[in-house]
Amino acid sequence: MFWFPLAATLCIAVALGFILPPLLRRTPTGAPTDDSANLAIHRDAVRELDADLTRGIISPDRHAEARRELEARVLEDLQPAASVQAAAGRQRALAGGIALVIPVIAVALYLTLGNPAALVPENRLGMTPEQAEDRRKMLDLTAKLAERMRQHPDDPTGWIMLARAYRSLERHADAARALGQAVELKPDDADLRSDYAEALVFANQGQMTPEAIEQSERALAIDAKQGKALALLGTAAFEIADYRRAITYFQRLLALVPPDTDFARAVQQGIGEARAALAAAEHPAVPGPGIGGRVELAAAMAAKAHPDDTVFVFARAAEGSRMPLAIQRRQVKDLPFTFKLDDSMGMGGGPALSATPAIVVVARISKAGGAQAVSGDLEGTSAVVKPGTHGLNLVIDHVVP
């Protein structure tokens, strides 16, 4: 945290700038500051008296009396000047004390009332001392590797290592730039191009970019079975509602992954969602009686949710199949929000919401982004209701075990 100490120092400097200049003036305005003028006048007056005595204009007694008067007057003139110099010395001492004391007091107050630990980046990230030490080592190694790559920019392996280091530090834009350098040196590496495409997505807050799509397509042109490129292109097609293309990419990906794995199930779920969206787009249902209400997040769950997490609100039959009858997708940052579910939001191929007599409405925050519940998701469930029910108040208040 470089800016906070700098800003605090500037504030103290500004405060001292208002306090010290008046104290550092050598004398108050209008006070005599030069004794030499008074002494010169005194000497001239004495010379005149001496000349008058020599010329016989005044008597010796009058001469002596006049000299005593002049000397007394000079002493009176010099005493205020001396007191002014003494006062000026005291003012300078006071200014020096203030210049020392104010910063000390400011630092002491911050150490007592503030949060000095927050000035350490690792503390703001909630790290343990061991994790903080590991991070500092990683930062040091990454900086050394970056310097090495500036000196040896023709080493693709070095750029790949640097990109991995940046990604571990969540510096996704830097990771993408490093992989871009590696791709220029190894343009025919499909895996490297797909990694570059993925890094571009991470650098864009998880959203596909035209360049990420281009790199994924070029990776597939090199290797038609490049799985990461298929996943990225399928996701990109789904986001622009090109569901047929999304299904094609996901099916090609499914053929490459081991069956009965979590990843295979996630791909199958993506295919199902794309097919349902395609069916809804090609054969929109005529909405029947719907269900509506409001979704909110319980205060106790707020720390467990990220603003960009996906929120699914869906209706399912109270008994029997757990396939959603209608589904709506939002994000945590939209909470609280109102919802309405009807037949037009159905998955296709199943019973209609309006024809199901007993319904449960579920609101789920998905940590993985899929509609299927996994351990750690946050959820809220309504009581059993009928089609046509409105004004539901759905609270996401528990964690899926």
C-alpha cells in the first residue's frame, strides 16, 4: 500500500505548512531588527557633543550630562531588540518542537486507533503468515523470471512458465500477454493457442472475446480434438444463442472425455441446456398460469456469495421428477429481485408448469455455474404451491451439503 503512506505524509506536510511559517519569522512585523543604525546615530551625536565642547558651545558639565542621556537612550533602544531576538529564538525552538511532535502524534494515533496491518497486501487478502511468505517468494521469483524474459525474449518455454506464474498470482492480463509471446514463437501448437484463448477469457472477467474465439478456432484447425478449444467455442456459441453450434461443439467434446466423470456430466448438462434453449426458441410455449415472487439472500449467507455467481430460480414438481418445469438465470449482484416463471421458460420435452398441480420453487446460487446442485451451493426452497401463485418470498438461507 504505497499511496496511503504518501497521502498521510502529504497531509502532515500541509498541516505543518500552515503552522510553521509564522513561527519561523525572525521578528514580529514592525519590530526593530538592526542595532547598527541606533549605534551609528549614537556615535554621531557623541561626535557633535564633543565638537560643541571643543568649540566652547557647551560647558563640560553640560557635555557630561548630555552624554549620559544619549547612553541611556541607546540602552533603551537596544533592550527591545534583544528581547525580540530572544523571542525569535523561542519561536524557532517552538517550531522545531511542533515539526517533531505532530508527525509522532499522528503515527501514534494511527498505530493505536487505525489498522496498520491493512498496509500489508497479504493481510488484506486474509493470508496466514506462511501463505504470505509463499506469496512474497512467488512475487520475487516472478519478477526475476520476467526480467530474464526481457533479456531472452526468444524462449517460448520461459514465456509459458512466466504465464503460469502470473496466473497463480491472478494477474490474468499479464498471463495473457506472456502466452501471446509464446504463441508467436510456436504458432503451430494447438494446446498453447487454446491456453492463450483461455487466458484472454480470464483477463476479460470470464467473458469471451473475439480474439479468444479466433485463437480457439485456430487451435481446432491445428488439432480437431483440442478439448479446451471445443469447450470455449461451445460456450461462446451458447452465449450468443447459437444453440445448434453449441450442441455440436459440446458433443465433440463429450466424445473426448472419460465417461461417468464429473466433467462428462457437466458437458452433458451443457448439451441438455442448449437443447432445451433451442427447443424453446423454435417452439415457444404459450404461457399458462405462472408463479411469481421475490428472491433475497439471507444476511448469514452474504459472505459466502460472490457478486458474479449465477443464481438459478426454477420450479419443479413437488413429487416425482426433479427436472425443472421452468427456469430463470440471474446473478448474485441482482439480488434481491422479483421473478416470474411460466410455461415459456420450460426445458422442453417435459410437463408444463401450468399442468403440474403441486410445485416447489427453488433459488440456488451455483458456485460452479451449472444448474445441477453441488456441495457448497447456496439454496432456498419454497413451500408447495400451485400454478398461479404470486407474491412468494424466497430466501436463500442454507448451504447444499
